[in-house]
Amino acid sequence: MGKRKKMKTRYRRLSYVTDIGGIKSAIGELRGVGYPKQPKLNRNYSPGQDDPEINEKWLIETIKDKIANHPENSMEFPFYGEKIFDEPIVGFIKGDDSFFTDLKRIIGPHHFTPEEIMTWQAEKNGVTPPKAEDLSVVSFVMPITKKTKEENSSKKEWVSERWAQTRLHGEIFSQLFVREIVAYLMERGILAIAPDVTPMFNKKRYPNVGWASPWSHRHMAYAAGLGTFGMHDFLITEKGCAHRLGSFIVNRKLEPNRERPEDIHAYCLHYQDKACLKCIPRCPVDAITRENAHDKEKCYQRVADSTKICNRDYHIFIYGCGLCATAVPCESCIPVNLGK
Ligand code: SF4
Ligand code: SF4
């Protein structure tokens, strides 16, 4: 997704019609279409003396720098210039981690392994596909700002304006800076790919899990040891569950820098037998219950319905909610009484 013109001084008019950026983003999220072409691999690149070594340190520093200094990490009117995200956390997964085959069972058979989607990228560029063990996934958590969390905390029915902008501009910004990193690596002869912005990305609906993507940033972040799932299905990380996530694959062997908890609910108070369930009353449609945890279909419907609110009140074409991720003990940290 390319840059979307930010409105500095006024709302856009008739946003259903004029907000092409939002409409393109929504279709892209569902069907992987409308994105710029994949960058080409420079097969003749010869490394220069000043080239940085592409390793864990370089990737962490580059992602932190993008979020700290990129001009597109910015809201639009009436919050023009406010940052969308705070400092990220970054983790790595080995390309041959058996978790990727588990995901075909947990999510659905269409979920890519890094090797599968990188084979597509390699063949498009006329090179031999790398082996799974020569690949790694880079996963990152972009925490939502305090102002946005406070604003969404004050809402009881529908998503707040800053949260809605984060959902739209934050996603476009994230895709943009990942594309910049992928293009940089491909120019230097290193295969890289962000699976969610390829035409191979096509969400499917399964009876058990509802809409499921062929590349789940949330499961990547769990696999990288960045967090575990809460009652609300958001990932609870050391910076909380109010965030956006991203991930991409590189043809480099990278060492995981965090331990992945065996228990996928290790940081949720309720699943650790501590009193909480504070996310239940935050949901305006009772999509979270003690008995059944998170009802994805009910949640999906509510989030889809929010499009008309975002359009009418905030003049952008997007959907969102996140009420259960704000004003809860896991909003901005791993709940303290878990002692993590
Ligand atoms: S609010 Fe409490 S029960 Fe709900 S996800 Fe967070 S820690 Fe778990
Ligand atoms: S995100 Fe879903 S589960 Fe959470 S409050 Fe909104 S509708 Fe309810």
C-alpha cells in the first residue's frame, strides 16, 4: 500500500466515496490486492565495504528507527502530527520452527509456512528457493500511544476517533515501512517478503475459527515470544495488548531473542486462575463470556458495523473497536499480579 494523503486541516467529505485509501486498504486486508508490485531481487549486487551486516541488531534498530522517525507514523486532522505508535518490540522465529506446521492445523491448511511463501518470491525472481532453515521471520509489536488508549478507554459503545485513525493510518504506515525494508534487502540481493501485501494473501472462512488469514501477525508474535493470548484474543505483551502487529520473512538465519511460553495464555489473569474478566463488561455486544471466551463471529459483526460510525463521525473508511483492549489490566503491560 502506498502513501495515503493525510488531511492536515479538515475532514474529508463524503468519505464513502472520496476515501479511496481506506477502501483500498480494506480490500487489500481481505484479498491482498491493490498493493504496489513486489520489489525485484537484484541478483547482481556485490556487497560494498560500507554495507551493514543484516543481522538481529540491524533489524531491531531499523524497525525502531522507522517508528521513531518516519514521517508517516502520524495521525491526520484533527490530530495531525501526533504519533500513531510508540517504541516497538521486535522478535525472531527460525524458518524451520515446527510451529509453522502446527498453524496449518490451528488456523487452516492455507496458512503459509515461510518456505512456501518465499518459494513464490524466489521463483518470481528466477532464483532457487531457499530452504526453511535459511529463513527467519521478523515479528514486531507497535504499541498504541497513551492518548489513543485513554480516548478508547472512555468509549462504551463504539471505537474512538484516534483508535479508528490508528487502525487505518497505522496499518498503511506499517505496510509502507516494511515494504521499504523489504525493498532495501531485495536491492542488496537478499530475498525478503511481507506475505500480507502479496496477491497470495487471501482470507478464508472456516467453521471453527471464522475469517482466517494465510499469514497471522498475531501467531507470529506469539511464536517469537513477544506475548500470549488473552480472553479477548488480543496478544498480551510486555507493552500490553493495545497495539498493532507486523511481520515479514528474510533469507537470513536469525537467532530468537525471547522465550516462547508453552502456555498460550500465560499472561492472562483469568487463565492463570486470578480474578479479572475485566474485558467482559467492556464489550458492548457480549462477545466475551466466562464460558466461551471470545466469540469471533459476534466480534467480527460488531467491528464490521463500526464502518458506518467511522465514516459518519470520523470521515474515514475503516472499521475497528478495541474497547476490550483498553481500560483493562492487560492494556499496557503484562498484568502486574502475574509477577512477570
Ligand atoms: S482483562 Fe483480564 S481476563 Fe481479560 S484478557 Fe486481560 S487479563 Fe485476561
Ligand atoms: S473488539 Fe470485539 S470482543 Fe472486543 S469489545 Fe469490540 S466487539 Fe467486543
